[in-house]
Amino acid sequence: MSGIYIHIPFCKQACHYCDFHFSTNKDLIEEMVDAICVELEGRKDFLPQGNPIRTIYFGGGTPSLLSKSHLEKILDTVTKWYPLDLEEVTLEANPDDLSTSNLQNWKALGIDRLSIGIQTFNPEILKFYNRAHTAEESLKAIESAKSTGFEKLSVDLIYGFPSANHDIWKKDLEIALSQNPGHISSYCLTVEPKTALGNWHKKGKYIAASEDFAAEQFEILMHSMEDAGYVQYEISNFGKPGQFALHNTNYWLGVPYLGIGPSAHSFDGKSRGSNIAHNVQYIKKLKTGESIYAKEILSNEDAANDYILTSLRTIWGTDLTYLKDNSGYDLTDLKKDTFKMLRQEKLILEETNKIILTKKGRLLADSIAESLFLP
Ligand code: SF4
């Protein structure tokens, strides 16, 4: 089982908190689509052979900016060069792009899952962070997607906006849940250095939310989702049964994936790497046949630690037998004292061959993972 991620590095405007790779200059879209197709052909042997592609994920940036013919060209290229056994094709979309004609086009192309970047329904916060859509557009987008027949819908929300008190956050959750999407992803706002927010923060013009404030909102999130019947199958991802994201789940469980497009990351099971994060250079290098990919060989320990970090965030937890078979390390023996402490503190469940976080443990997922890392 493998997946392909395709990064579309263009956005209408820059959200003030975002440090993903994108450009607001859309003049290069045509050339970018051609370059992506060249990369798809050139890396057709990257993934372990004999594994059909089960998932395709268009991320960004804003993939919903692409025209039907752009998306068609990319999907045709995937079909031409890769063995397919597709179970899920996801497109990240911003609410203002969910017109009826776009939705119909995406459906006709075989896209069956939309991840809608709503972030908040609060008008002031949307404006302050320079989102390109309104709360009304978000609600209309969900309604249109449903009426076009999209059964797999994910809503993205952000918590930890310092100006959003807990009542505002609860209201966001209430509105999102009233739309009954099959899936909700929710990440905490972080202040990244190379963003407008990072710049304001550095100058003392922006005060980030405290860790306690963000943790309280995370707890509100977990409880609201549980009450509404969603399963927290990954720290930041909640799904109704049958609606878990296959593509992302495979990442977290260590399944190989190929990342196409500027800044995209890849993992072939042994090594990981990333593409150049520069639109002009990416296009130029693919034209001249130069490499756009920097490979990083993982040591046995790095690969094991990557697996611990990602798998621990999931409901399935870290499989100690899998870890031992793949790395040779027996964590039960090596981390005996750490396990004892984590169990005493009720941060992990009493499972024999797996480490699974309790609700309390999910608040400390990254530091628990670090305490289990191999040297
Ligand atoms: S958050 Fe999404 S829409 Fe906003 S700049 Fe980042 S990638 Fe673009």
C-alpha cells in the first residue's frame, strides 16, 4: 500500500500564521503543472515495486485553485505511470473555491474526499489572520459539497487564537458539529518565525496564547468530539467510523509515500527526503534534468524514533513487536522504568505489546515520545 502527495504551491493571499511553502504569484501555475507531471514520470520507480497506489492527496498551498484541466493532466499522468488501486483521492480546498461547477468537476475527476480549510467561523479572527473567505462562505461550501454528493468531508479548524476565548472556541466547534462532517482536523496555532505573525511577535506587537490556554482548548476539543461521536484516531484528527483519512493514517503508520511538487517530502521505507522549496528553481531544474530531491538516509535509530513519534499519536499506538522486528530494539526492556512511570501517571494504557496514550497522555504526546526515543 502506498500513497502520492502532490503539493500545489499557490495561494490567493498569505494567511498571517502560515509557514507552508506557497506563492501568491500565480503566473507559474501552467508551468508548475507541467513540472509536476515531469517529476511524476521521473520518480515512477521511487516507491517499493509491486505496491499499487491506494491514496492520492492534493495539498498545499491551495490545490482548489487549479482548473479542471490542470487536475486532469496531473491525474492522467499518475494513471499513466503508476499502478493504481485507488481507495481515496483527497483535495484540500478553501471555502471560497467550492463553487458548484468546481465541485462537479472534482467529482467527475474521481476526487472523493475534500479537506476544507475553514479554521474558524469567527468573522473578526478570519479577517485578522487574512483568511480569504467569510464564515458564510464556509457554511455554504459544506452545504454545496454535500449536495454535490461528497460523502467524505473534513473540516479544518484552528484553536489557540489568543483573541478567541473559550466561548468563541466552543462556538466554532458547535457550528462545525452542527454541519455533521465525517471528519474534523484541528491543530493549535503556532507562531512561526518567517510569517507575519512571527514578525509581529518579534516586535512585541503580538502576544501568543499561553500553553495552558491552548491545552484547555485542546481538552474542550477532545470532549466535544467525543460527545458528538467522533473517534480521536490521531491527536489532531477526529473521524466518524468509516471516515478516517486513509492517506494520513498511512503516514502515521510508517507506510511509504511519494511527495511531488516543491517542498514535498517522501519516504520509501528506508530513506526520507524533500524537494526543493522554491517554485522557479523547481520548474527550472525539472526542465534541465537536475535533481530537485535531497535524500536523507535514516539510521536505524532515527527510523525507529520517527515511528515512535508518529505512531504514538494514533489510537493504534506504538507496536512494540513491529518496532523490535524492524529496529532490533526491545523497548519493553530498554525503557522499563519509563513505562513504569508513564503507567503510574496514567499517561499510557496497560497494554502489553503496544504503547497507547490515555486522554491525559494525549496532552503530553510529544514529550512522552521523546522519553521513549532511542539514543
Ligand atoms: S493557510 Fe492555506 S490558504 Fe493560508 S497561506 Fe497557508 S496554505 Fe495558503
